[in-house]
Amino acid sequence: MNARVTTLMSVAAVAALFAAASTAGAQAKPVQSTARHSRSTAARAAARENKEETAALHRARTEPRALLKGVKLTKAERTSVADIEKRYSTQLRDLAKQEDAAEKAGTPDAAVVSRIDAIRTQERADLRAALSASQQTRFDKNASALDAKK
């Protein structure tokens, strides 16, 4: 009888050890997946932000040509438009360099898209001001079409 009790106690002890080990393992797994989940969420957020920045830069760089589509410019107006585009192109390039440097340093600017949009809006106003009243009508029509695409 003592041998049976000893054997049963040994079996119970081994079962308890396995139960404890499996419970501990089950508890550790969610911690790992939570950490992995937070990293992947952060990576997705960074990728989304980067995609938005790239799209905003693309819009800002291509918009002047689309706004002036179908507008006949004189030589003086072409010179004025080229100067305006060059000025804002330089600002956008500098902003993109600053943002790249900030990202590499680990301090990205969350407001970069709004800064790009502000530059784009100011460029649009300057381009419109360089045009005659009849040209502004066509410009406004092109601007409405671009805004509707967003």
C-alpha cells in the first residue's frame, strides 16, 4: 500500500509540474505577441505617415503644371511663373531634406504634411496672382477639378 501511495504522489507531483509549466508558457506568449503587435503597429503608422508625406510632396510638385493647363502665357508671364515654381520647388526640397534628416535622427516631424500643404497653397495663390483676369478663370476651373479629385 505504501508503494502505491508513493507512486500516486509521484505521478501527482509530475502532473502538477507539467500543469505549472504549461500555465507559465501560456502566460508568457501573449506578452511576446503584445510586444510584437506594438512594434508592427508603430511600423505601420510610420509607413502610413511616410506615404502621406510622399503623396503631399508629389501633389505639390505636379500641381503647378495641372493648374496652368490650357492657360496661354505671355513670355513675361512664363518667366514669372518659372520664378514662382523655382522658389517653391526650392522650399519643398529643403523641407524634404529637413524631414529626412529628422527621421534619421529619430525625431520625425508629424506636421510635415501640413507644412507641405501650406507651401502648396501659397504657391497656388502666387501663380494665380501672376495671371490676367481671363487666365484666372481657367486657372480656377483647373483648381476646382484638382480639388474634386482629392
